[in-house]
Amino acid sequence: MSSAVGHIPELYGQILHFLENSDLHSTSLVSWSFAAPGRALLFREIVLRSGASTRRLARVLESSSHLIQLIRLLRVPIHSAVLIALSNVRFVALQGIHFTELEDTCPISLAQQLICGLPDLRKVTLSNGVRDLMDFHDFFHNLPTTVTALGFNRMFLTGPASLYPGRAQRNIRLPLKSLEFSHTTYPAQWFLDPSSPFDISRLSALHTKGRWSHALARIIQISRSSIVSLTLPGAVPSLPNPHPFLTSLLDVLSDVLPEYRHLISLGVSLHYMPDALSYVEPAMANLAPDNTIQTITLRVFITHGRVRNTSHLFPLIDAAICGAHLPFLRHVDIVFEHESDFNWDRQKERECFPMLTAKELLTVMVQDRYDQY
């Protein structure tokens, strides 16, 4: 007996999702069944690095305009040559744009012109740049009303936290749903200024890596009734007296965290493992009794292999998490972000995290700290 097995397009898409771009390109040419899901994944995220690559993209989209609808995320440097080359491309459904590098001499107005023509834009990320905050005043105040997510990655923005009087202001503040700070000096207090173009009272996601600040504590307090995904920074400023900052962070863990009854994902970014117990234990002890947390993530920054002599802390972290009341917990992810060579011995996972491994909740990942964007 023989039976015919029909094609399942959704299954093809799930299989292709695990392939690298080079393999995706080859696989999408195998047959028509693979062509559509393959192209959707190939064009979903576009990375541009030069004016030449941008012009090539423009030629492809000019000859195959239907591909424009597949692009969801665009990673592009704020370089004059690139932005000018993009000026004639009209993206139909672009949902996110990640400015990967900020050229000092490039006018921000070019980037402004690009994003103003994107009707479905949802997220804007700024990465790798040193600029005066006031350069971005009009940029932020003229973002499309569809934007609900902002990200700042390795940004060094200077200038006053308050905006200069007399500058153009947005009549209606944009309600942000997601805000990310990663290794950046962007002043969090700017979001608290009355003249800020953003409303942060309804944030659903706040993810921070780097150093703690009083302004960040205030943002967490303002949005505590709406956040479902939260990542706290586990480092305090390198000051002669960091105690007030550490106290502020611990106050958030003890006073605010118990009110996060809708929290689904909780993360803590640590500079190295000796910090872990200072934050993980009070965080676990102060969770809301009726919490709905499903995922806990600990990010540990490794410099010159400093984790080697602190493995005795792992069982304590294991006990702190497993001893907490977490009825809906499904995953515990520990991410080691390293600057140099770092090897994790997976054979020791059961020894270091006996309870989490026994419950099959633990996943350990190792990432290059500077290879995430």
C-alpha cells in the first residue's frame, strides 16, 4: 500500500529557520516549495555596511519589488553614502531599523528622512556612536507614531538630561512598550523629563545591561504595573562610595519587585559571579506570592576567565532559585558573555546546578560579549 504525503509549507519554514543565510540561499533554489519560505527568511533582516551594498539592494528591489514586503528589520550605519542610497527605496512593511554605527559627520536629518517614510516602523535602535544628545532632539520628537520600542547599544551620548527650552515639542507623547539599554551612557533620566517625547508609564519590557542609576530605579517604579519582562543591571558605578547605588538597587528588589504580579520574564545582568548572590537571593526572596514568572535569565560578564575560582557559588544560586516560590517557572537560562577565550565544561552542570538540572529547567549558553548585535 502506498500513500501520498502532501506538502506542508509551514513545516518547510520551521526547518529553514535553523539554517544560516548561505545555506538558506542554496536551499531556496531547490524547488518552489522551498522558494517562498526561504526568501521570507533571507529578506526578513537586511544588513547594509556601505553605499555600494545599499545600491545593490536598491537594484534588487527595483527589479523584484515584491521582495520589499518581506523586509522586517534593517541594520544600517548612519553614513551619508548609505542613507542617500536608501533615499529612493520605499519599504512597505519595515518594522524595525537598527542604526549600527553613527558617523560623526553624518547629519542626523538624513536618518530622520529615512524613518519618516516607514509607515509600519515599530522599533528604532541606536548602536556604536558618540554624539551630543541634542543632535537627536528633533530625531526623537519626529519619530513616527507607530514606534513603540527604543534600544540603545554601546552608545555614548552627552549633553543635558533636560531638553533646551524653545525647541519643538511633540503634542502627544509616544507610549513606549519596550526600552533597552545595553552598555551605554545614555541618560535614563531624560525619559523622566516632562519635555521627553515618550510616555514610559505603560512599558511592558525593560531590559538593561550596564550600571545601575537612580533614574533607572524611578523608571522601574513608574512602570511596575505594566512590565511583564524585566532585566535588571547588576553593576553599580565605580565610585568612591557606591553604597547609595547598591542600596537603591536592593530597595527596588525589596519594595518594587513584590508588586510585579504580571511579570513573566525576570533577568539580572551581572559583571561577574561574586555579584550574583547579592542580587539573586533578595530577588528570589521578594517575589510576589502570586507571581507568574516563567523564565529567569542570569547574564554573567566574564573578563579574563574570572569565573574559574567562583564555581562554588553556583550551587548557592541553584538553591536560591529552587527554594523560591515559582509555580510557573519553565526555564532558567545562564548566559556567560565573555571578552576573551572562555570554555564552559558542560559536564559540570549537574555538579554546579544539581536541582535545576534534575528539574530539567537549566540552559547554559556562552556568547561573545561583542558579537550580539
